[in-house]
Amino acid sequence: MKKIVFLMPVYNDWDSLSKLLNEINSVIQNITDYKFECIIVNDASLKKAPEIKKPQNIDYLKIINMKKNRGHARCIAYGLRYISAKKDHDYAIILDSDGEDRPVEIESLINKLKRDPETSVVASRVKRSESNIFQILYKIHKFITLIFTGKKINFGNYCCLTIKDINLISNKGSLWCSFSGTIKKYISNLNEIYSNRGLRFYGPSKMSLFNLIVHSFSIIAVFKGIVFFRSAVIIIILSFFYNFFGSIFLILVQILVILFNLIIFVVSLRENESELIKSEENVLNENIITH
């Protein structure tokens, strides 16, 4: 029987994690085609973890405790590397532990997987739960990403990856920079389900304007080669129009494009495979819960 492992990072929000585990347990109780396991990456939480019981429909639950806080994206990167090295699973479902990735959609991911078991599935966002202003800015982010990379990226962490694709991306340096960007760059064939962004179980969303900007640059930096080429083309075209119209606005746009590329270059320095390897030294311990 095929094995699916749930991979979830957590930082302090143990109440949300407990609620999520209960909801996952309810969703998978009638799915008999797969065995389910769970890996939780504790990102050096300051809040002590409560006693966690293994859900009835999950065979085992493992908590990997990190020594240092590195952010949930890097916890996912380490978790995928860990799964690839263990070679004990057929698929991994990655989701945030705060409730914004709705566990009810796990069934849709698995149903899509049943129809095409060799292809990974991403949860494409069709509706978000943030404010109208944030949603407008998010659309601007997607538009800029499309212009400079040629890629439409409308999904986040929530997905189900085949072990083949996990092995493919687990050692990519860009995984340290952006999970969704790495998937889009290296996995050419993806299925998708439509997904609504849920509300956090407890407290407001942590996706601030600053975090959105960092998130946007991190994705675009994965495609830095394409970005630099497209930017050069844009600058040449703007120079051509400047010769005809002489508008100072065109010069300002060129300067902004150059500054944009400098930022992309700096952000791309985070792409470092050695950081993924060093992350193994950041593990404090592993705790397996079987009951």
C-alpha cells in the first residue's frame, strides 16, 4: 500500500497544530487506499510543546526539533530533504499548520492523485481570506512575476508531491529561497486543484505587506537568469522609445528595472545548497509518537 506523509512546520502555535491534526484525522478516516504518516518540523519554538497524541488514522507521527529558528520555508526544505533521504514514502502533502491551508481539501488532492499517480498536485488559489488591499497587492505581485519570469505561479506551500519530484528538488539551492518557485522551475508537469485560502485557527494572518514583498522577491529570484534577460530586453525597448519621445518617465522606469535586478541578485544569494546540508546540523532531536 502506498504511503503519504504529511509535512508541517510549526513555530509556537501548538494549539493550531493540535486542531489541524484532529481535522486531518477526520478527513482521512474514510480513505483506505493509502497509509498515512506525519512529520512535524518544530522551528525552535519558544513555547514549550504540549503532549501530542498521534491521531488514530495516522500510523506514526514524528517531531523533528530544530536548534535554531530558520523560518517555515527552510523547515519545509529540510523536511523534504529528510523524506528524500529516508526513502520510506511515496508522496508528501505539504501544508502550513495554522489552518490557512484547509485540511478539507486533502481529499481533493488525493482524488486528483488517484487519477494520475505519477504527477504531483498543487493547490491553486482561487480565493483568499485577506483584506481587499492585500489581495490587490497580491495580484500585482503575480503580474510582476509573470512579466519578469514568464511563469504563472498561483500556489503556495499546499501541495502533494510524488517521491520522484521530491528527490528532484530536495537538493536544489533555490528550495532554500522559495518552495513554490522551485517547484515551478524544476517540475514541468503538474496537476492542480482549486483551493480557497482559509482563516487561521487562532489569531490574525501573519502575512504582512513586508512579508509579501519578501515572498515576491524570493520567488522571482529563483528565475534570475530569465529575469536578467527579460529586464535587458525591457531596457532596450525603453531606450528605443526614449529616442523618439524623450520622456523622463522612460528613464525612471529603466532605473527602477535596474534597481529591481540588483535586489533580485542580492536575494538570489540565499540560494545555497550547502545551507540545506548544514541544516542537518541544526537538528536538536527527533521524537517519534506511536500512540
